[in-house]
Amino acid sequence: MYVLIKARLASKMELETVYTLDEALKLYALYCMDMDIERGQAEELKNKVQT
């Protein structure tokens, strides 16, 4: 869950008191999907610029 704290999506206190483990894992999954989408978009833009 350090990734959620580092990305400033949740604080340590929030993860301990507010979110259930299931909710925290869903938040992490959404964060990972968002990072994958951004990475893919950056790669597409890079490919467009090169051609």
C-alpha cells in the first residue's frame, strides 16, 4: 500500500482507519490501470512523432 501513499491517493492513517483491505486493493488496481493507460498513450504519441 506504500504506492497509494506515495501517489498521495491515501494517507497511512486513512489506509489504517478508513479503507477496508478490499477498498484499498480496488484503489490500487485503479491506480495501476491509470498508469498503464498513461504509459500506452505516451507510447502512441511517441510512435506518431517518429513517423
